[in-house]
Amino acid sequence: MLDSKAIRKTVSEELHARLGAKWFKLDTAKLVVVSADNLTDFIIEFDCYADRRYGAYDCSLAAVFKWKKFAKSYKEFSAWYELKDPSSVQFKTKNSEQLNAQFLSVAFDGIDSGFVSGRGPFWVANEQNLDAFIAQCVDDLDGKVGRWIKRWFTWGSALDVMNGNKSLCGTWRDHAYFCLLEQVHGREAACSWVGGLDRANWPEYQAAQVEYLRSQVCSVGAARP
């Protein structure tokens, strides 16, 4: 029977079978990226989405990046922000685990389109549609999408990717960029960059992250990494 669970399971099994050691850790059913060429400590995993709508399934694959350096910094910011704004506790409780763990999540559809506009939905209503979706995922990893993901395999090229697309990482982009800039060029360069940001008219949550980095990370007497 074709349902969300079956789609995700089939996609995982088929990508493991077709791409194997070229992309994935072999001792898990999850799509965890493993490559000898990856010189970073990002954990990269592919998530398959299959949402039932209009009698079929809207399917897509996304690359999810997790990074301990960012997760630690974001967790410390969250604790600081909770004290600064107690009304944020409900938000923090609801979203903290996802936000603290996730550095970046980006759909293959967006990568393929250069983030200008995503591809249209891929509808899966039968086994033939599912085979076509898996074939598209294989083509993506053998082509533009795979090349883009591999640019995250070195710190310098990862920073270039961040510089090339201002929409990456969403509401925590500046915090994520600070961590990556510090990784590549050191804390002095990162603090100089964050110190030059103009927060006028920014949403409170984004502005608070910049305030935290300036006052708690970059200030005189702040703990060194």
C-alpha cells in the first residue's frame, strides 16, 4: 500500500541501493551523508517528505545540516534570551530542540532552481510516479544538487555558499553566518562583522541574536572558544 511511510522507506532503500557508498553511511536505514572528501564536522542527512494532498503525495527531498558548534552557541543564546524576555519561554519550549540542532535545511527543489523559485510539486499517486521521483533524486545527486551539497565539504567553500545566498538558514542566518565566519577566519573577523550590522527596524528575534553575539561573545572578557 502506498502511503507516506512506505514512500519514505522505499526512497531510502532505493537511494542506498543505487548510490550506496558514493553518498551514504551504510550501516543505517537513514540517508546520512558520508564522504572521505568532507573536511568539515557538519552532519548532513537527507529527509524525505511525503504529504498527502488532493488524493496523491507531494514528495520532496531535503538536505538537513547539523553542526555542534552552532548548536552550542544557539542553545546558549536561547538561555540568554529567555532571561531577557520571559515571554519567549513558550516559543523556546516549542521549538528549541529543532532550532538548536539544525544549522540549515534546504530542499533539493530549491537547490536545483538556484533558489530563484522552486520546482513544482512532484506528485506521487502510484508506483510508477514513485520510481520517477526516485530517478529524479538520483539525477539530482549526480548533478547540480550533488555539486552544491559537496561545496559544504570544506569550510572555505561553505562560507562562499553562504555569501552567495542571503536566504539560507532563515531567522538564525546571522548567528549561523557568525559561527561559520569564525570557523574560517577567526573570532576577531567574526566579531568585526557582527559589530558592523545595522539592526534598525529588524524583527526583535533576529536583532536579539546580534545583541547576544556582541554583548556575550565578542565583548571584552567573553569566554574564548
